[in-house]
Amino acid sequence: MHSKEPEFSENDIPDLSGYVAIVTGGNSGIGYETANQLALHNARVYIASRSQERVNQAISQMSQAAMGKTLDLHFLQIDLQDLKSVKAAAEHFMTLETRLDILINNAGVMTVPFKLTADGLETQWQVNYVSPHVFTSSLMPLLLSTASTLDTKDRVRIVHVSSDAAFFGPDTVQWNDVNMTSTKGVMELW
């Protein structure tokens, strides 16, 4: 499942000048490092998150560590627990940019207490699966438009980040009970 030596490092990332990227959850962890590397390689990066304060802190840390290099980093408001917010984030982004080359759906939750969102979905199901699908689908016209231009052939990417923890869960989704109301959450299934 995992190689002993990295097959790809930050040194392998090409110049991304002219690229526009979104990284959900880019203010911490894997998302932080992803947003940082994209920006260090000259992409314009939107960090999509609930907390502007946390994103501003992350941008400040990235900028300080860049040793004088100017990074093109921006905040994009999104709350993956609210589908209206997810759609609004995509719509707002499309008023800001005329292209989207890289979409990295990184944000997620794990082992949260059982709770239904305002949309009536179990929190982990909505945040980790439904909202990234809605966000990606809402941005698809812009992704397709970007992909159709001659200078961007083969460079538009959608990446969904997940966890090895999925291997330890149930073998299948209970489609007749996606909110897991019969078990009160995914943790009871483990």
C-alpha cells in the first residue's frame, strides 16, 4: 500500500505560473502543505475553509517561510456542513476567476459524534463525500472550460484526499440508511 521511498517530492513539481487552484482545508495538515507547495511553485491558490482567521494565520506562516518570495494565496469561505455554503462558495469563486486548473478536495472530518446537518445528512457523510461532490459538480463548468483551452491540455486536475481509515470501516455503504440512524453513527460500525 505504501512505498518505502517517496516516488514524488516537492522538487518534482513544475512551475505552475498561470495555474489557479483551490484546496479545501488548506489551513492545516496535508492541505496546508499542499496549498503551500502549489503557491511556492507559482500557482494562485484559494484556501477554502470555514475560518478566515485560521486561513489568514496559515497564509501568514506560509509567507514568512517563503523567504521573501511573494505567494498568491487567498481565502474562500466554505462550510462543508452546509450545502448552501458549498454551492455559494463555487458560485463566488466563479465570479473571481475565469479558470480553475486544480481542485483538491482535502477537507474532512473523522470520528465526530453522530449528528445530522441542517441538510438532514450525517455529518461525516456530508463533509467527506456529499459536499465535495456538490462542490466539484458546481465548479465543473469552469473546470471543463479551462480544460478546453489549447494551452491547458492535460493539466486540469481534480484530487480527492481520503484516509487509510476507510480500510478499517464497513465493506459497503448502507444505502438504505446513509445517515446511519440505526447505529447512531459510523463509529458504532467499527
